[in-house]
Amino acid sequence: MRVNVEDVIKAVKNAAKILTRDLGANESDMDIEIKASNRDVVTKYDLEVQNSLIHELGKLYPDVLVIGEEDTKDSGQVGESKFVHEFFLIDPVDGTTNFVHDFRHSSISVAYGKDGKILLGVVMNPYTNEIFHAVKGKGAYLNNKRIHVSGHGIKDSLVLFGTSPSTNDTHDRTFDILKHVFLNTKDIRRTGSAALDLGYIAAGRADFFFELILHPWDYAAGIILIQEAGGIISDFNGNDIPLDKPSSVVAGNPDSYKDGIKLLKEA
């Protein structure tokens, strides 16, 4: 593979400085714009991070297509034709609502792929300087230390989940599922950054993840992180997750995934 993961990590680290530059900034200074709903917003920082990544990656790999969240339509449709050759898929700030509220749990996510398959992923939490990365066939790492999914079964699982906040027609279903999952697992958490959630599953910090609707830039890097850490990731029906349109996402270690996906279908 000709894309060097260290190049991607360096670009992400440089972009992360933008997010930590103005810690505690007032919302009025963020140039917040509403996208699909008031739960789906973009700030000037999202755009600045994305532009930084496009610039740095574009210099190093000018013939690789760069697709950023803020370049797509509100529907999240990317277009299958864009994944025929090489591509980078970027989420400049995963957890923008957290960022706006100075909650300090957001991430930068970059995935590299070819012929419709993710081959490399990097996710960074700029507040903790934790960098998750994975390369196809070479394992998953957190700050260059090898990581692996946990061995907990679903009853002993700490479950992470998302609420698909910008998709109003999923909320009742999400919380119906959530009650059933809560009653049959150890505990639940909602963090606000799916990319970090998937990194945490890969590192064994949590055991199972689900969300009814996510966009490709939310989970692209997480696909390779989970797979290279020994886990399983799919949609709710057990199918591969598409890169050209929104999808449900389920992830876990082999045991928690097998029984967890049954829980979702029972609810």
C-alpha cells in the first residue's frame, strides 16, 4: 500500500491543533451553521480542519480523491463511483455538538481506501492526544501500542450507542432498543462521537456499539480499527457497511457481536 500511515497521522496531528487552539471559545465566535437540523451543525473549525487535511494529504497524494463530510449533501449520499479507485474519507470533527459545548470529547477521523475497501484508518481525540490507527493486515494500535477487542459476552458488556440525532424518524426505535439492551447488559454510555466509540471498542474499553443511522465518514476509519483489533462490524442485518450512503452500524468482539445483534432484533 503506497499511502503511509505516518503521513496520515502527521496530517491529523497538525489539524488537531486547530481544535485545541481556542479552547473555551464562545459559541458566537464559531460561525455555527445549521445543516439538516439544529442537531446537525457545522462550525468554522470543521471547515478549517477539513481544509487543512485536504491540503496536506493532497500535497502528498495528489491523485487520491479526498472526500470530506462538509463537501457532501445533507442526505449523506456520497456516490458509489467515487470509491472505484483510491480515496480518503474525512470527518473533520466527529462530535461537533460536543465541540460547540466545550465538552472536549470529539475526534478527527480519516480513512483511506481503494476499490471500495477501507485499508487504513486514523482517529484522534485532540483533547487527550490519543491516536487510534489501523492498517489492513497489520493490526490496530492506540498511540503505537497494539490493541484488541475485549472478551466480554453481551451480559457483561459496557455498551456504547448513538441516537442518530439529525434523523428524527429513528428516535422512538432507538430508545425502544436501548431499554432492552440496558436490561440485558452491564451498562450503557452515549459519548457523542461514533468514531471514538469504535476506537474504544477496538481497544477493549467497551464491548458493543450500535446506532441506527450513521454516515460513511462517521464509521469509515472505525471499520478497519474494529476488524484489525479482532472484532466484527456490520449493519443491523449482518451485512457489510456501505461507503456510499448512510447505514446502521453494529460492532463488538465476536461474542458480544453475536449475542448483541440478537438483542437488537428482539427489541
